[in-house]
Amino acid sequence: MKLVSNVMTDGQAIAEEFAFCQPDAAQRINLAPNRNPHLAWYEIPQATQSLVVICVDPDAPSVATDVNQEGKTIPADFPRADFYHWCVVDIPPALAWLDSGEMSDGVTARGKSGPQAAHPRFPDALRHGLNDYTNWFAADDNMRGQYFGYDGPCPPWNDARVHRYIFTVYALDIARLPLEGAFDARAVRAAMEGHILDQASLCVTYTLNPALRQQSV
């Protein structure tokens, strides 16, 4: 099974077009276009009944106290935790790709609606899980809400580590995951256990740290 993209290269930086935040000279960061990237998969197992796509950042600081704080740096060896950016389930095997901007095009304050994820060819099939911006913005009166679907990278601008974003497609032997209502990627991972026929991943990077961005030029 293979996973490819016409807008991302494995091991390289993801473009700001697909990020939640981008650098800003005056105020450190501002909102980015936040479009979902193109993904395509092939050589799926013959017995595949549905597919799942998950995007996770395994480099999120495990404690957010010093995140984006002037005069402070999050060390590269600081303990890390998973931050989920995207989870879409019940993808029919006949759907072999997701186009750029098809599932997300811009930042939506208080989050995009869900779990139903309308698709031009399969309007009633796909479902979106909640991403971790739901918890991140829980205490923000202007932004809190349920964040379904894709919301891209926004790593701390004071983080000494370049963050990785791992996109994985899973081929399952069931047509619909046994999850109802609002669910997240952690629930999806649990529900997929024992049903994964194959999987494929690609990993890209992103940073908002000015010093790290300058090093990568």
C-alpha cells in the first residue's frame, strides 16, 4: 500500500498553504490558509471495505505553560505528546484521493461542523473526527468549539524542535467504524484495532521558530 501527495514530499517541510498559522514579522504568527493537502493512495488490499486518514504531530509539548511565551524557549528535549490534526473515517475504497482544499479551506473560528464530512462524489459516506484544537481552544472565548476535520500545523514559535506531521492511511476490513456522535482520533485508533489490513504513511515537517526557519533556507 502506498500514500503519496502532489503538494507534499516525505521528509520535507509542508507549505504554509496547508498550515493553521504562518510567520508574521509584527506579531510572531498569524492565521494561514489552512487548506488540507492532497493525498492519494494505491495498491490497497483487495479485501478493503473502508479507509481512514489520520494526521498527528508527535512533537507537541506535553505541558503548554511556556508555549509562545516571550523570553522563554521550549527545549528540544522537552517531553512531547501527540497532537491530532485530522481524522477522517469511512472512506469508501472507490475513493482513491482527497484533493487539496477539498476538506478544509481556511480557519473557522469555533471549528468546522461535523461529524458528517461532505464529499462531492460521496456526500453521505465520510465522517470527520474532532481534532485537538478542540481542547487547545477550550478556554478561549473567541475560539472555543468543536473542531472537526482538518486544521493544520501551528507549532509554538518558541519551540527549539522542528515538528513532524505524520499522515497515515489505513485500509480496514469493515465498511463503517463502530463510533457514533462526536469522536476523536484516539477513539478511532481503538476502534480500528483488529481491523487494519494495511497502512502507509508520509511525514512532513513545519516550524514557526524564526531561527529554525532561517537554518532550513
